[in-house]
Amino acid sequence: MKRRATPLLALVVALTLTACGGGGGTTDVAPAPADPEQPASGTLRVFAYEDSVTPEMMDPFQAQNPDLEIKTATFDSNSEAAAKLAGGFEADVVEVCLDEAEPLLKRGLLRPLDTKGVTDWPQLAFNDSDGVRQEGGVIMVPLSAGPHGVIVNTDEVSREITSYADIFDPEFNGRAALEGDYALPPIAVSALVKGIDDPMNMDEEQLAEVSDFMNENRDHFRALWRSDSDLVNLFKSGEVVISDGNSGQAKRMQDAGLPVEWIAPDEGTLSWVCGFGITSKAENLDAAYRLINWQASPKAQAIRGKNGYVVTNPDAMPLVPEADRATADPSSLADAIPETYPPLYDQWARAFETFQASS
């Protein structure tokens, strides 16, 4: 998927574990601030994917709120985030991805938001996507999105790459990688390779077929990558010449001088949507809404667009560098296959564990 965690520098301060454990939160709607434009103070604790809390994204917010102490930490998946929050990890804001949100919801770790406190809410793309509203409440504000396709080293691969199936081609035995941080992307990619048009809603028989296919091909892969940095380093070292991945990751590699291209596969492009939600134990609600409004603003969204992601605020488009506007445009995902939480996810997770262990 998306955005993966690595240690951050500058403003990033690790969140602390507390001895209080689970319990004590509320799932009532988080009241909107009386004045969303009022600079925040106190302490704001943010738990998110790497690219949402980089200095580039957070320094302007800090400048707007000089009396606010910001503490951030990163995670690899919403399952990891849910486990840590349930265990006592304290945060006011947590990044939520629509395909991964179920563990946070099952444990009652999110408070619905009052969209009156989100300045740009009416115009945000994906604000009506499946999963944004749960039982009538808005659980997150969409802040980034992206297509999941194929990344290829164009210096090392001379032939045309057109599909996810190319990743599995014997030509790339020992030089291919596949996302390996959680079950959904690798299983969905493999399902599309097997000709299953609706991978999120596979039945047990289809899932078993895909699982067998993945296990048969486990030794084909040089690595199962878990983070943006993992994937970049695999391409940089030359160990890998082809992988699944998103346009933002390809942009990061291109900015580092690597000869890569991102390709929308013939089988259909998977797509993800992520954003910020408020935790059930949030203490600084005014600062939480203030951060969400900054991240949804045209200026912050333009940073997302420049970094290769799809923006959610269309007012950001004129601020995105011209070379990046095609990939930043929300309409680019109109025909994509949305990544959503599969009904049989527990079986997906078991199949993925078997795949990981089958090498």
C-alpha cells in the first residue's frame, strides 16, 4: 500500500507508552472547535504513516501553532496501530486507511468527527467513499490517495511491462519483489493475475486458488518489502528490477535518480485512500482538528501532489507542479479498483501468513 514507516528526523518525537492500558476512551462525536482558525496550544500526539508526518508536511503546521508541542510516531499498518493504541499507546490523531480500518473500529479506538470542524470537507474528494462513514459517523478525513501498480527499472528491463503478471514472469526470478507488510495488496495483486476481477470479494474457493498460486511462486521473489525505504533500497542496490508499488514510491525513486517507471497494469489499478481520524482517547481536540485542516488545505495537499500522490482537495491542483498534475488529479482514480476491507479478511490473513512462511 501506501506510505510506510521508517525512523524520522527533526520534529519527530516518539510517543510514549503509558501504564493505563486499554479502556477509558469514548466513541462519542468529537466536538468541533469554536474557532478552527485559532492557533492551538498544549500537546498534540500524532500516530501515522511516514509520509504524513515528514518535516515537509509538519514544519508549516508547527509554524502556524508555535505554542503547540507536537509528538509523532509512525507505524507499518493500521493493525499495528490498533494493537499499540489498545495496549496504551497514546495519540490524539491516527492515520486511517479505508482498507485497513477494521481493527481500529472493532476495538472502539476512533471517535467520529464533526465535519463542521473540517473547513474544506464539502469539496474533498473521496469524502463519500465506502468506509468513510461508519454507522452514520465520519471516522476519517481523506487526505491522500494513490494507485497501486507496477514499478520497473527501465535500464535493466528492455521489454514493455504492461501488467501485474509481468512481476511473476520467470524472466525476473530472484529479481522481483512483492509488498509484504500485510495481506491485502499481495493477495489482491495475485488475484488479478489469476483473472479474478473483484479481488476484494473473493469466495473461499477463489482465495484458496490464489493462495496456492502465491505459495508456488514464493521463491520467485527476492524480497517482500515492508516500507517505502525497503522498496527504494531494493531498487537502488540492484537486487530488484520489478515490483508492485504506488506512484508516490516511484516518484521518490525518480527524485533519487533511479531509472524507474510506474505502470498502470492491464488487469486494473488498485487504489487506496488514507486520512486522519481522532482517537477515542484524544485529549487535544482543538489541535487535532487544526492539524486535519492544515493537512486538507491546498498548500499541504500540493505537497502530497508534488510527492507523487493523489490529492483530495481539488483547490490544490494549481499549486502542484505541472509535471505532477496528471498523477495528482483525483479523477485519475475514477476507474481504479478500490482497496476495501475484505469480508473474508481473517482467511486472507492466514493465507498471507502461509505465503510468508513458505519460502
